Amino acid sequence: MAGHSKWANIQHRKGRQDEKRGKVWTRVIREIMVAARLGGGDLSANPRLRLAVEKAKAANLPIDTVKRNIDKATGNLEGVHYEEIRYEGYGIGGAAIIVDTMTDNKVRTVADVRHAFSKYGGSMGTAGSVAFQFKHCGQMIFAPGTNEDKLMEVALEAGAEDVITGDDGAIEVLTAYPDFEAVKNALEAAGLKPEVAEVTMRPENTIALSGEDAAKMQKLLDMIEDLDDVQEVYHNAEISE
């Protein structure tokens, strides 16, 4: 995953997120509601909610909206009940895709996801069919030019599992899921702010796609990401521009 296109892929994804700010807000609100419903509304006792609120701040979601949706989820206001469902499948060239959704209507959601897969040459798989190809972990990515020695020293001291420098100079820090927040806080306290910081499903190996295959894969991913109920899409394709 530390290949030549790591930084380009990250910038491309961030650009798409900026284009879809309204959709990002919707996803963040759902994540806040589910995190609060499962772990309570106390930020100090709920790591998942803390991470969701950080995402909300990064997306410039108004603080009143954050509080209102925490209240909804914890029963202080009437709200919608969302269910988390994961779908797995294959894209172009056998690339593995994981689709995490939050929905109040799973019949609608599975139909939408299946249609997106089939429209652009992908196929739905069964539960567990591709998840073994990914690792659930914390991931931070730093821009090319970041002080590698300082970053490695602080990250490993704070409990990071690995620090990887890509061919393009971008630096990736990986952590076990429970250690993500502590490592991120230590790095930021040292003046090292990541461009991307998230708990993710990181592919163990990647499949390189170019030309027509790359274009088809991007269309497939775009269609899945545009679905209203989709929260996150993970895949192991390295897509050449």
C-alpha cells in the first residue's frame, strides 16, 4: 500500500470529499449517532464518538448539529434508528471491495449496493469473502517532506506498529485500533499533524489497474460512494490516473 500512487490517491480522495461536502456531513452525523447510541454521549468515555466528533470538526459541521444528534442518539430527543451493515464484493480485475453502510432500511440498501456492483462489472460476495485481505487498524498519512526521523521516533515511542515511507515521500504510520488515539495525540503534540488520520480497513496487498480497467473501477467506486446509505468504501486497487 506504500506504493508510488499513495499520495496521489489520498489527494484525489480528499478532493472528492470536498466536492461532496453535504454528503460528508450526512455520513458524519450518522457516525455520531451510532457511536453515541452504542457507547453513550460522554466523549471522555467513548473513543468512537470522540473520533466521530473530530471528523465533524474537520468537515466544519456546526457544533450545535453535533450536540443535537448526540442527544437524539442517546434518547434525549426522538431520532432515527440506524443499523450498521457491511457488504463485500469484487471489482475490476478481482479487486476486493468492502462497503460499510448505515441504514434505516436494509432492503433498500442491499438492492442499491448490488445494483452498483453489477452496473460496472463488479459482483457482490458473501460475508467474509474479502475481509481477510484487509487489516482493521489506525492509519495516519503525512505529506512528503515531513521529518522522517522525528516522526518515526515519536510514533514508535507512542506505540505505533509501523512507519512506512512510500516512493513518493509520503509517510504512513500504522497502529493497532486501540492505540490509534494515543499515537495521534503524541504526534500532534510533537508538531506532526497528519493529512489523513482514521481508523480504516487497510489492504494487505494491492492490485494495480490502469487504462480502461482503472476507469471502470473508478466509476464503480464512485457509484458505490454516491449511495445515500454508504459510510465508507475500502478497496485494494491501485488506480493509475
